[in-house]
Amino acid sequence: MKLVKLIASLGYGSRKDVAQLFRSGRITDADGEVLYADDVVPYETIRVDDEPLDPPPGLTLMMHKPLGVTCSRKDPGRVVYDLLPPRYNVRSPALSTVGRLDRDTSGLLLFTDDGALLHRIISPKAQVTKVYEATLAQDLRGDEGELFASGTLLLEGETTPLAPAALELLGSRHVRLGVNEGRYHQVRRMFAAAGNHVETLQRVSIGALTLDGLPPGEWRALDAAEVALIFAP
């Protein structure tokens, strides 16, 4: 791929804008030598304003989604894409969230521009476990673990029972729940079906991938080994 097209696809501007970057000498190699649009150089050596290029297509990010932002591109309030550099919003192929967390749920959120990877993660066949920690409005009554593990729980308005889910008690109103599905507001609706109410909810892991100390509102790119953790038991 020609450099102008490549750099434009990463969101640095239109092809006309990127051509102007070349003419202005703002695109160089790692040694500071000015590059030209028809140069052929290793990706990792390219600099724009002395900064390395953003990761190439095939990008997967993890974010610690904070409360109060939505997993949408268009919303009256703040959206998760506002937390990324503006040019990440115009990359091609586009970055998409892998599933969603609602406005009142925080925690681990993935983005990728790899459609095959996205569908592999969310496919029921992949059996990727998402683990959430929740605080509840009322004390647990004691039978929730059995109910969630039974594979017979029906959510309101649905006709297909939930797959078995694993509940771990952390306190009388504090739990960790692992689910292999991604139904709408699933965790909140599960506890509602058990006569309780979720007050706070955070996704803490996807597969074996965890937030690993990433602060709320921050994000970083994943390497291949970290992407593989998503599918680890």
C-alpha cells in the first residue's frame, strides 16, 4: 500500500491532507530523514511529527470504561470513542466495540477493527467467559448460585433459558458472576429475576484477559499474546 493511502487510512487526514504532510517534511523515518510518498520503508520506522505511526490495521484495544459513557458513536452524552484520539474515530477499517457495556456499567471493554476477531469473540460457540463484579441492593437469599447454574433461568420477555452461569460470593451483597452469553442487560436482569437489584456493576475480565491495573478512562493496544488470553479458559 502506498504511504499516502496507508497514513490516510489511519486517520491522519484525507489523502490530500497526508500529501501536504509529505510536502511539509513532517513525515520522516526514525533517523529524521524526510520521506516521500513513493518511498518503501518498514512500517515501524515511519514517523509523523517525530511520533511513531499508530498501530496498523488488525488493531485490538482494551479500555477501562468509566461510568457515565455509552458504547455508541452517537449519543447526547459522552461516548467511549471520545476517550480515544480523534483520528482513531476515522480509521479505515473502523474500530468497533466488541459487545457493549451500558452507561452505568464500568470495566473491561474491547475494540477491534478485525471483523473476524470480533465475531469470534462474541460467537456463542467460542464460550468466552465474561466475569462481572456486582454489589446488590439486598442480601443474597442463598439459592442464587444454584438458580444461575441450573441452565433453566428464563429472563423476563424471553423464551430461551440462560446457559449456566457461575456465581461466586464475595460478601452478603457482593458477588462475582461469570457468563458465556451477551444478552441485553443480562447480569442486571438475572438478579432482577432472583428478586434483587444490582447497584454497581463492573466487568473485570474477558477470558483470561483482565484490567490489570488499567485506570478508569484509560486504554491501550493489545499484542497477539494478550488477544490470545481472551480465548483462554
